[in-house]
Amino acid sequence: MNIGRWIALGALTIAGASALAQTPLPITNGSFENDDPIFGGLLGYNVLPGSDVSTDYHRTGDRCVMLGPGDLNNFIGITTDTVNIYVTGRPYYDPSIDWYGGNIRATMYYLIPANAAVDGGGGGIRLDIKLFNQNYGSLDGRWDIQGNTAGQWVKYEVVWNKADIKQKVWVNATENCEGGCFVNNGPPPYGVPPYPSRVKVTPGRWNGTSGGGAGSNIIYIDDLSVVQDPSCPADLNGDDMVDDADFSLFVVPYDNLVDFRADLNGDGLTDDADFSIFVVAYNDLLCPH
């Protein structure tokens, strides 16, 4: 199949608005109002040391979560984990948020009192992409919540593009693997496929060098939300269109063949079968919703 003629096609410029839909089920306690009636703690979350529920401030409801200061190289935060009651010791387990293959947008609000400015221990949101509890890749947000907000709530949002997510998984699958890589059901502990299908979101503070070092004072957070773009497999860059930008991302995996970044039919390869799917979507331009 001659792919050269497709490269010669002109760029199409019709813009499409991205439709977002609330992730079902996992963020059941976005304003942190409810405790777990069975296991204790904050419903729907694993609260790490240095974090706690607070009634000192609240944007909605009656309480929020406080992220305390920490020592150097210490992480403080909450994770969207649930307790697995079927495993001895009841460890935290991460299958609560399904990933549908699109962009992921996490939003929260934060407050820093005017008389207690934060220095170091930058706040942000981290994303882990998983197959059940097995981590396939981690993507940090910006660790740039510092200073003070004069006691006002400020919106904070991080968007992870699906192309960046797939690239992170690809690098981990082919480069950052000790004792063998896991492409196409490769060596243990897991293979690709199966692809990652869950996400874990962690609002918190990183007291490492990239976060500004050991932190001072408290960051308050409230109203956590996670939304995702509907999946449109051939839209490789997540802009709700299938155009020349997506074709540029398709060509490299297509030439490599054994590369799942543009695998549209789920067989672990990017080949002529995927090209046939891509061509139809490319001609349609806009993703169907």
C-alpha cells in the first residue's frame, strides 16, 4: 500500500469542539464530605501520611483536604484507590477509574491562607496509567502550587493528552525495562496487549527538587473531578479530529509494524489492517460523538 500519496494530502482546518463526559462511578466523593462507613478513612481515597480531612476551610460542603508540609523527598497526598477486601491485609487496589483511550482532565481547587504562604513542596496532580494494579506509566502534572491565594479558592487543572500517555507506555515497554520488555505479551510481569485500561489520580505535594524542596505550611484542596474525552481511536493526538497531524503520528508506528501506539484494532501491531481503519476516519475528519 502506497502511503506516500497520503502524505501529499493538504492539511484540513475544520475545528471540532471536544466533548467531555464525567467519568462514571470513581469520583463519588469529590468534595471530600463522606467517610468510609466500613473501613474508615475518606470514602473513595487512600489518604497518605501528612494529609487529612479539614474543616478549617471548604469551597463546597463542610470540609476539604489539607496537604501538610513535608520533609525533603517526601510525598504527601491522596490517591483515588479503593480497598480490596478480598486480599489478605486489605491493601489498596486501583481499578476504580476506567480509561477509555482518550484525553484525561483532572480538576481541583486549592487555597493557601494569606498569612501562611507555602514555600517548597509544590502541589500538583499525578496520573498513573494501569492495567488493574499494574502500573504501565506515570505522568506528573506541574508541581507549581506555592505562594498564597489570599485565602481564595483557585481552580487547578491538568490535561494529559492520549498521545503522551501512549508514548509513555511505549517508552516503558521498549526502553525502560530491566530483564526484558513487555511488548506483545512479552516477559513477565505483563505484556502489551493487554493494554492499560485504568487510571489513578493523585493530588498532592512533592517535596523533591522538582517540587521546590521541603515544604512549609499547608495547601488545602477541594472539589476533585476527573473527565475524559470520548474514545476516537484514529484521533491519535486527542484534538477530536482525524487529520494530517494524526497521520504524522500514524506513519512512524506503521513503518515500525511492531508498535502499539497506532494499533487501532487491538492486535498489538500497527499494520495494513489499522491503516484501513485510519483511512476511513481520515476521510470523515471529525470524530463521531
